[in-house]
Amino acid sequence: MSRVIVVTSGKGGVGKTTTSASISTALALKGNKVAVIDFDVGLRNLDLIMGVERRVVYDFVNVVQGEATLKQALIKDKRVEGLYILAASQTRDKDALTLEGVEKVIEELKADGFDYIICDSPAGIEKGAQLALYFADEAIVVTNPEVSSVRDSDRILGILQAKSRRAEKGEDPVVEHLVLTRYNPSRVNAGEMLSHDDVIDLLSIKLLGVVPESQEVLNASNSGEPVVLNDNSDAAQAYLDIVERFLGEEKEHRFLTEEKKGFLNKLFGKK
Amino acid sequence: MALLDYLLGQRKKKSANLAKDRLQILLAHERTEAKAPDYLPKMRDEILQVIAKYVEIDQDQLKISIDEENGFEVLELNLVLPEDK
């Protein structure tokens, strides 16, 4: 059975596309057939983060408008078996997507035997973001431990609970997961950053995982490779944990505490 | 010195706590606002028109909200009447 997952946040720049890329890649690594769709029409970026920007011939809008088949537009990833990318259009305006068109594409992907359909939402709460979340069975809400991001996440949770298809049809609600990114445990310890418990408390939502602030995320996007493929980095480990938890494994949360300093270091050391 | 910072730091409130306190108040407020029915602003205007027939009031003096208390939805109207001259 296919599951539709929206990766959303309200606020921009918190790591939606990075998260979409790594989660879809890791789900495919686990043997699933995965399609990841960029809903950010006019400002596409998923293709760049996934390193397939030069292979885009047809895009999501072409398929919605019947100018290309889904098969022509899906870009098959060369690194990971079973991973497909559907790029957003760079030229059309954002009204090019329609509810019926999006539904048709999602139904076709389901019929093609895709296990997971990941919808990478644009920032904001306008039409594009609402279309990305409308058909979702599950939502991954990407949040930074920072006031404006938490506020916007709360807003998007309200929209999921009121305006998704599941909400409108009175079905079981969309399953909500929190992914906390750009987490800096030493700043949390210093009382300068909201802790994971604070954010869980504020949003009343289950934590799927914490991704520590990491240099590797920029390195990965520079080279067009989802960060999860860089085995040595903390961010990759964090995303692998996240996907394993998503698939039902019990895994203890990591990256919540800073590396231990010696006692003397703590007393007299530099901050 | 880290030890001194630690001891002094206890006295003033950490910014993360401040962030949490502010968000708690804000989110509670915004959630009730988001849940308010669409007809609320229009209803408010019409109620104001009726009241204005009888008393002279300031447009901003009428506060209207819908809250949930003990499983009941409560429509709350709050109007400050002008002082008699």
C-alpha cells in the first residue's frame, strides 16, 4: 500500500528540501520504491540538492497539464535503486498546479507500485503548500529550535488538521511527526536555544528525530548528494535513525547532548 | 571563567526560557483564533449595528470570541458602555 508523506514547515530555509532528499533516499536504500516530488513551482531546488539538475527534461507541471507522461518526467536516481525524482517547473507560475492534476499524478504513482510518495512542500501557507499537504497520509514537520519556526510549524499543523483531504473527509487524521533540524546541544545546555522537549511541549507532536547542526549538510548540497549518503556525518546518522523510526523500529534518540568535556575543562575551560 | 559565568548566569533568565514562555502564550492565542468560525467578523459587525441604534459606542469597544470550556462552546461578547455625560 502506498503512503503519501508531506515534508512541510511553514517557514522557509529550515531544511525541508534537505530532509525530503535524505528521507526519500534512505527509504529507497531500505528497499522501497520511492518518488519524491518538488511542489515549489517557480523556485525548484530539489533537483539541485539531489544532483539531477541537468537531467530534467519534463517536470511536474508538464505531467499535470498533459504535455508529458509521468514516465517521461520521472528521473531515475543513478546512485540508489528504486528512487525517482519529479522536478518542479522553473518557468510556470504557481497557479499551474491544480488539485485534480496533483491527484491524477499521485494516483498514477500509487498504481505504478510506489511504496512512498514524498511531497516536498514550498514555504508559506499558500496554494502550493496546501496542495502539497492535501493528499498526505503522514506529515513530517521540519522545525528549527527558534521562535519563528516553531510558530509557523504550529500554523501548518493547524492547516493539516483542518484542510487536508483526511480532515475534510472525516477520515483518520494525518499522522504528524516532528523533525528538529539545526539542533545545537551546547547552546541548549547554555539556555540559549529551545530544547527538543520545549518544542515537543509547545507543538504537542511526536518527535521523529533530531538533526544536529552540521557542516556536512552544506557540503552535501554543494556536491548534489543527499547528506544521508555521507555515512560518516552526524546528519546522515540522524536521518538514517529518522527513517528507521519512521518504519517502526525502536531507536533511542541521539545527538541531544553535547560531547562530554572533562570536569576541569568544564570549570575553567573556555566556553 | 566558566565557573563564575555559571554562578552569575543563574540570576538572569535564560533566553530559551523566555522564548518558551512567549511561544506558549502566543500559540494558545493563535490556536483559538484559527479555530474561530468564518462568520465571526460579520456577526460582530451586525451586532454592533444593532447596539449602535440604542447607545453610542466606539467600534473598538466590542470584543467577541468563541472559546471552549468544559466541552461547551462559549460565545463571549464584551462591550464597554460609555460613561454618562
